[in-house]
Amino acid sequence: MTTPLLDIDNLQVAFDTRAGTVQALRGVTLSVAAGETLAIVGESGSGKSVTAQAVMGLIDVPGRIAGGAIRWRGAPLAGRSARKVWGKDIAMVFQNPMTSLNPLMTIGEQIAETVRLHLGLPRAAARDRAAELLSAVGISGARRRLDQYPHEFSGGMRQRVMIAMAIACEPKLLIADEPTTALDVTIQAQILELLSGLQESLGLSIILITHDLGIVAGLCHRVAVMYAGQIIETGPVDDIFERPAHPYTQGLIRSTPRLDVPEDRLTAIEGTPPGLLHPPEGCAFRARCPIAIDACALPQRLQPWGAGTVACCRAGEPAWRAA
């Protein structure tokens, strides 16, 4: 087997608070292959963004990596050597471009700073590269736009600027943390089409963090489902949608509106995710699971399931009756 680009093994991230230690990630294990698009899905608070931040070295006090390993092309992604990887080989598009861009710097300055830092280009060449990048992400009048500030761009255009910054050094892996959340559906489609085109032209691998299962179905190759700081199911996108094994995955798909099935009301998974100050023993989903049994109180570890994995002693059993 070829070595994956990114390999995360038993990653644990904790945040120390006055109330105690929040166990944000509890043994996350996943990998990303070259040219692959991996979706990470789950409810808010499940640990999706924390996983991305850990990969990018952005866990800071009061947070800390409490255990596990992150490897890039087989080598540990930590310490001084990792600084050459972050922003160059691995780049990230954040959820809210307005808070990610510096309001006091022009767009051109911010993009040029990236290429000057990682590629060592002189100012004039860095500015030319910034104009090329803006054109590449579909912003017209790119050279004129270089001297404008973030507030002079629309939300969709700011997100394009963030993507331009992320691909400035032609990275091998792009992490997109809910890149279309604050955009209307038309702009969402444009951004997703842009990401798909860039993947094809640059040979990118992508980690897409999202709540939108429709995006996952149309763009991704493989899916990792997170719940309460853990990966509970992985598999090819077709398998996850057609034959979800974990009751939580079944619930997520069941609660997604469909155009081909008339419904009087939206369905939802009852209850709320557990607090991670004191995570429950055994399966964290069992309090909300309609088919939970006594065995669910024991630790549930990822086991092979078809072409993927699942952490459930009742994997594959239907958990929800048809709506």
C-alpha cells in the first residue's frame, strides 16, 4: 500500500477550563490519500474543526494535544519541520472569510505575504502571482482588485480570496472548513465548482468539513462521520448514503430533506450530544439511540465494515422506522 498523504492516529485534544478538562477529540484515527476528497460530517461540537486545527498546528492554550500522532507523508507533523508544511503543502480555507482576512491590509498584500514567506519571491513577483491567483479563482479585474480591502468584496468573493491564498503555493492538501456556510445557494454552487476544478487542475487532496450532506454526495469520495469527539463510521460516499451502518449515520441521512420524497415535516434525532467534560462510558450515542442495548455501555471501537469501518455492536441494523 502507498503511504497516505495525511495519517492521523489516535489523536486526542483537550481544553483545560475552570470547570475541568474538555476532551474535544478522543482517539481520532483517519487518513487521506493523494487526489482524494474526504468529507468529515457530524453535528456542531463533534470535533470536526478541532481536528482540522490540530492538523494545521493551531491548537493553542488552553488547548493541547494530549496524545496520538499526526503524520505527513509518513513523517511526524510536529516541531520546527512542520512549519515548512503548514501553509505550503497543507493549506486551509476557514469558515468565515471576513474574520479570517485582515481588515487593515489590502487583498494583494495578504496574498503576496503568503508567497513571499513560503516561496521567497520578491515584492513585484509576489504581486504578479497574487493577480494570477485572483484570476484563477474567478475574480475579474484582478490587478485592480489587489489594492482593495476585504470590506469592498462580497461574501462569495472574500471566500474566493481565501481560496486564492490557500492555493498560492500549490499545496498537496486543502482543508476546507465549511467554506459555503454563510453563502447563498448560487454562490455555494460556484465555490464548490471552483474547488472541484482546482482539485482536477492541481491534483489536490481535499478534506471538506460540512453539515451539508448534499455537498458530500456531489463532491466527495469518502466520508468520516464524527460524534462526541470520535470517528464512528467511515466509508465510500456511495456506501454511506445507500447502506449507513451506524444508527447515528442513519439518523443524519434520515434528517436530511429530500426533493423526491414528500414529507409533512422534517425529522430529527431527538436529544442532544453529550458534554465532553465527562464523556459517557461506552458508545456516546447510546442515550439517543433507539436500538441501544446493554452491550452499548462497553467501549465501541472501529471495526472493518464493508469498504470502511464502524464503531457499533449493532452495525447495519435499521435504527429508524420509515418516515
